[in-house]
Amino acid sequence: MNILAGKRDRSGDPLKLKNWIILPVAVVLLSSMALGMFFKYRQSLEQPRREMGQLMVRGHSAWQRLVTAETRVLRTHLAYLAADSALIAAWKNRDLARLTDLAVPLADRLRQQQKITHFYFVAPDRKVVLRAHLPSRRGDRIDRHTMLTAERTGEESWGLELGPLGTFTLRVVRPWRVEGELLGYLELGMEVEYFTRELATALGVELLAVVRKEFITRDQFEAGRALFGFIGKWSDYPEFVVLHQTMPELPSELMASLSRGHDPLAAMAAKPVRRGERWWWCGVLHQPDAAGCDVADLILLLDASGEVWVARRELFLEIGLGLLLSAGLLTLLWVVTDRIEGQLRASFAALREREEHLATTLNSIGDAVIVTDAGSLVTRMNPVAERLTGWSWHEAMGRPLTEIFRIVNAITRHSVDDPVARVLATGELMGLANHTTLLGRAGAEYQIADSAAPIRDSHGRIGGVILVFRDVSEEYRSRAETERIRASLENAQRIGQMGNWEWEIVDNKLFWSDEIYRIFGVEPRQFGASYEAFLGYVYPDDRAAVQKAVAESMADDKPYSIEHRLIRPNGEVRWVHEQAELIRDENGCPLRMNGTVQDISEHKTLEEQLLQARKMESIGVLAGGIAHDFNNILTPIMMRSQMTMLEAPPDSVIHQNMAEVCRAAERAKDLIRQILDFSRRDRHELMPMQLGPVLKEAVKLLRSTIPPMISLETRLDAREDTVLADPTQILQIILNLVVNATHAIPESGQITIALSDAGPAELPPEFSRKMSPNHCYLKLAVSDTGEGIAPENLPRIFEPFFTTKARGQGTGMGLAVVHGLVENHGGTITVQSEPGRGTTFTVFLPKATAEAVTEAAAFCLSLPGGSERIMLVEDDPAILAAGVLILTQLGYRVTGLTGGAEALASFTDSPADFDLMITDYEIPEMTGVVLAKEVRKIRQELPVILCTGFSEKMNEEKAEEMGFSAFLTKPFALAEFTATIRRVLDPGRK
């Protein structure tokens, strides 16, 4: 590391090892020895400390046992005294003298035999009647906790309490009841001095009992001291007074702690305290009174003199041995470092020569080199680095690398992480990204490529980093231009859905661009990259044609250009157009094919849609051409046959024949309706409706028409079945699908109609891509168990006039009409079939947000008539004659005319002679619209009904906008015709 760190002045001694090594070693050695001895001494005191802790636990338990045992003794004596008949008699007789004579001897015996020092007789109001242990004091009221508790609860109460004279006493108070009557209270007490001596003896310790001054006054203490002989004085300590102690003289440190007013345990528990030649461990047992207040403390002192003196002797011995060993070690270290200094002088001379050689080599390198130390400070630079950074070596020496080597991202212009810092953090070789720009000191910018490596010593420790970089500005510009062209090409391929490929024929290696992978729906890792792998994605029916085209191109140099289908891994079929050129080697053998693939699926779809649209347009033109004339032919047939049925008896042959004529006319009318529906040339109003009721109505109608050996099952599972639809067309869809299913079942079988909600995954892929993702759909499925549909017929199943039935058994319009009606409702229809197992047609319809309310229209069974005057204008003589006849029979006065000019002239002559005008849309000389406008100029309020067989230019909405009173489409039933006339003539009539 030092070789690259620059020159140093080594004219004198290279190293002062004695100053650098011996003194720090001596300090560290002595410090370590001192710390070790200190911790060993502390460890030697741990055992006494643990023993003291265990002693405190035992002391607390022993104290509790003593208190419990003595409490039982006091309670036993109280029970005996409370039952003494002589005491009861003296108390009830209020004979204080007699009570005193009886109680004082008892108190003396209790004090001598049981160490019971207090004996009270207390009135129910807590006033002292007699202190048997001190007869001279009486009449005061007792407010201690035990007395108050006994008064409140009516039960015995006991506990340790601080008396008014400073005594810490175990007291038991018993309510004195005789035959249920409360005479007063009896109290026995025992001074804790007896307990403390028992506890000290049991634990083998010295003991000190102190009371906190906050719970006693000086006068009370002095009175108690005079009476009970307390060992302490009020002035000994600021916060405590000593009641009892078992040792004649306390350790000075404990006395000092008590004088400072600190908790003795907090001050003394961490170390032993000394008195003379003896050492003591201290511990404190807090003594709460019966009310829970810490009024006193018991300080336990455990003699630990033996352990302390042993620990001290071991400490002094270890100190002596440590000093002796340290002196020997430092002397040896002095001799060794002196020899090392001599060897280093020779080594540094050789190292200086080597550094000069390496510095010359560094300055000759063509790349820029910067060397740093472990703190990222520059220690060396070669001339190339000086030129690129703009800093000289002497200026950069000792400066942070980030100040000299300033780099940013060439694209974002954001700062780039310091590579040297990353090397120091990870210890690994680092390189910058290709888009890194170096900012020179003078403002110049260079595109650079660099690497940074750690400089390690012989032990693998990192002492610095060497950074090598070079100017690649020209390379970067060339690479950026190449990348721009490549990205532009990829974007063009993506937009045009065209990819390029290359096939190495000899090695059978196939290379695809990214766009081809997208067209084929294949991930690069899933593709075998061979000609055979490509053929695996070609549609089976097209595979032979593709192979033939490739073979002809290789054999005859024919251009390779073909359209074929492919199958994506998800099963989707796409159309592509491929073309390529063949490259041969010098011997004329096929070497390589370069070509393109373009996705033409959308183009194919548009072609199919255009072809279908042209078919529909042709059918629409045909339908529109025949609808008007055909409806005009049907109108008089229906009108006259219905009139004949009304006149003939129902059981007559004429009535039956006319009924057949009407049914035939209705079928002809329905055929025209289907043709118009299919070509979408007839307009229908879409309204919110529920499919469930329509489906139920259709099933009722179908059950009476389908053969009895075919069962019909329905399943209504949709949660919401409201759609925007034409009820008549929806009914026609259901009827057509069920009738088609009936024809597919030769003998017996089953038809199932199911209505359910359609999930997004159920929609056909080509349909779901065009629909809004927020739209919800209903699924209407009609399934049968019939013969099924042959696969070759499935693509044409919805074509108009296509049928697989025998001649005369089908029109080929049923499924085509269904297909047109479904698409007219914004939905789609699919078919799945398997020969011999049945077919399922599935209709998907978008749900509507409005709720459907459908009402069945009442059919008028009678023909209303009237006496009004009607002008009927119709160019077809048959319709005109039938209309005049029917209206005349219903009581109307009718004027029938065939031309517009004739009708206008007749009306102009006598406009008041007519109450209603009924005109065809297409009449000679002028249209019905023009006739109505001219008539309204003469008489504006005249109602006009417009009729038409079929017209692209006119429908009900347009007629209403033009002011016509009603609009009728031929052929129409008599009931509809006559009801419309009455509705127009009677505006208020429903």
C-alpha cells in the first residue's frame, strides 16, 4: 500500500519502535492488570453479598412467623380474658377499683410469663377506661388503626403499630361482647424488642431497630424513652430514632448514612461497612404498621470479616506478582524492538528503490489512475488522471476523492455513488455503469468507464483503493446512436406487428426478434430455436403448405411468401404473413434465410366482417325490396279473412277455412319480420326488462308445442336478470333456439334452458376485449341431447339460409335471426357441439341498471265501430276495397281514393265533411306525408293516420315527430286497425 501512497521523507530513522510500542504496551499492561485485580476483588465479595440477600429473605420469613405466632398467643389470652366473669361483673358495675384490682395482677403475670406489655380496657366510644400495665394513664381516646378497624368491622383486628410514646408494638383488639351486648374493647400488646432479639438470635446477626421521626414527636419519644429505656437519642440522627440495637457500637459508615438521612439499604448494600477490625454486610427489613405506612426499619448486620480479609490478602499478592511479570515482559520487549529497528532500516532502503520504480510505471499507464487510503483520501494520481480531473497530484493530495473525482449519471444528471466507498464497504471489485460522466475541474465533461479494486496487505486487510478509468466519450456516442436505431427498429416492429427472423440452415438455428415472440405468444426460454420448433406452432391444417413453400424456395429460388395460421400456447389462433429471401454459399447451397413475420389477424377479421357486412347488406336490400309489396299483399288477405270469420258461424267450414288463411298470413308476416330483424332494417324499442318472466312465459308456450317424449328443464340462477331489450325479440330468440333444439332430437331427449350470471372468464376472448371491463353480463344457455353439429358445419351455423335439413323442412333463417338479434342487443352467441352428444348455444347479454316492469297487453276480442266520416287513401285497390268494406260495416261513412291529388282536391272542396284521414305513405302523385301537410294547411286539427308496408325513410318515431296521430305497419290485424281508429278519434279513450 505504501508503494502507491507517494513519497515520504525517510532520511532519519524509519521508525521509533521503542517509543511507539513499549510505552503503550506498558500502559495497557498495567491498566489491564489493575482492572483484572479490581474485578477479581469485586468477584470475591459476591459470595457474601449473595449470602446477605438470602439472609434477608430468611429474615423476612422469620419475622412474619414470629408476628403470626405471637398474634395467636395474644388472641388466645384475649379470648380467655373476655370470658372472665369477675372482669365482666366489675365492668358492668362500673367498679373501676374492683376492675383495677383484678386486671393489674393479670397484666403483671402476662408481662412476666408471655412478655405481653400492654393491657387495655376501652369503652365503646374508644376512651381508655383502664391501662392495666399503666393504671395512672386513662381517659384518653384511642385512634389507632387496629382500634378503628375493630370498631368498624365488629371483629378482631391486629397488627404492628407505633404507639404514642414511640413504642413499636404488636396489638390485638377484640370487641368485648356478652350475650350480644357490646361492653367495650379489650386490647393486648407486645413490644417488638422481644421480636428483634428473637430474630437476631435465630439469624445469627446483629440488629438495629429505628423509627422514622415523621411518625412521632420529640416529646412522645422522650416520654417513651424515660418509660421504656430506648437506647437512642432524639438528636442522634435527623430522620431516625433508635429504639433497640443488639451491638454496643455501630459501624461508622452506617452511622454516617443514617445521619445523611438516606435509606440504609440503598446506601450500604453495595459494599461491606467497617467497625474496628470487623466488616459487616447491611440489609434492611421495612416494617409497615397495620395501616400500611413504613414507620420503622430493622437493619440486619452480618459479620463478613473473614471473607473480606481473605480477599484483601489475595489482592495484595496478585498485585506483587503482576508487577514482577510486567517488568520482565517490558524488558524483553525492549530487546526485541531494538533488533527489529535495525532490520527495518535495511528494508526501507530496498522499499524506497522499489517505490521509485513503481511510480515510474504508474506514470506511464495510458489509463487514469487514482489511489486513496482507507479514508477515501487521495494519495496518488498519474498524469492521465490529472488531465481528466483538472487537478494536479500535489493539489489533490489529502483531499477527499469525491472532491476530485466528481461523477454524475449521463442521462439523469444525478450524482453517482462513490465507487471507492463501495469497495471499502464490500471489499469487492467495483465498476461504473456505461452512462457515467466525469465533471472536470475546468468544466470539461468526459464519458468514462472505470473500475475500483481494494489494496490489501499480506493479511488481507484493506488499506486503500486503486481507481482506474478511461475516456470513452466517442465509444459512448457510437453506442448511444446504435441503441437509438435498435430501439427505433423495435418500436417500428411493435407498431407494425412485424418481426424479423434469421434461419441458419446448416446448423438449424432460428433467431427471432422480440416482436415475433410477442406475435407467437411465446417466451424466449420456451422456444427451441429451430425450424422444427417453429413448425410446432403452425396450425396443423397449414403446416404442409408452409413446408412446401420453404422447400420450393430452397429448390427453385421461388420467393418465400405465405399467409398461414399459428396456434399460441393459450390456444388462440392468429393469422400471419411471412416472406423471406434465401442466401446461398459460394457453392450454391442454401446457407441462410432472412425474413419477416407480420400479424395480420386484425386484417383477416376485418375482411371477414366486410364480407359478412356485404352479405347483410344484400339481404337487407332484398328484404326491403320485397317487404313493402309483400305486406301490401298480406293486408287485404288478413282483413277480408278476419271479416269473413266475424260474419260466419264459428263451427262452419267457411270459418275454419278462413282461420287457416289467417294462420298462413300470420306465418308469412312472421317470415317477413324475421328477414327484417336479421337485416336490422326494422327498428324496435329497447326497454329494461327481466329475462326470468319472459323465459317462464316462453316455457309455458313451448310445453304445449314440443313432442311429449322430449323433456324441458329450466334453471334460473341469476341474481339480477334485468337487461335492456325488446321483449318480442327476446321471446323470439328463446323460441328459435328451443325449436332448433327440438329439431335436433330425433326421438326422445332433453332440452335444458339455464339463465345465470356470466363471469369475466366465461366471455369469449374476442368479445371480452371489445367490451367494457365494468360491464356485467347474463348467460342464457340452451342445451340439447340431440345429434349434434358436424365440425365442418360449425363455422357456417349462423349464416342466413344455411340449413342442414332436407329441402322444405327449414328456411335457414332461425339461427341467423337469433345471431342478428343478439348482436342488436349488444351481446354475442357461441356454440359448442359434439356429434352424437348434443349441442349448447350460449347467449351473453349485458345487464341493464334499470329494473324491468313488463305488462301483458290485453287483446281486444271485439271490433269497435263508429259513425264518423273517414277519408281512406290507398294506391292498392285490394287494400282500399277491403278497408272501405270493413269500416262501412262498422258504421263509418268512408270515402275511398287511390291518388294524392284526387284526395287533396276532394278534401279542399269540402274540408268539414271529414273527421279522420287514413293515408298510405307511398301513393301516386305525392307521398302521404306531403298530403298530410297540405290538408293541415286547410284544417290543422284534422287527425291523420299514416300506414306503410315497409319504408327505410319512415317509422313510428318519425311519424310522431311529423305530427301524425298514429302509425300502422302493414299487414295489421283488424283489432289493431279498428282500435287505432277509435284511439285517434277519442283522444281520452285508452
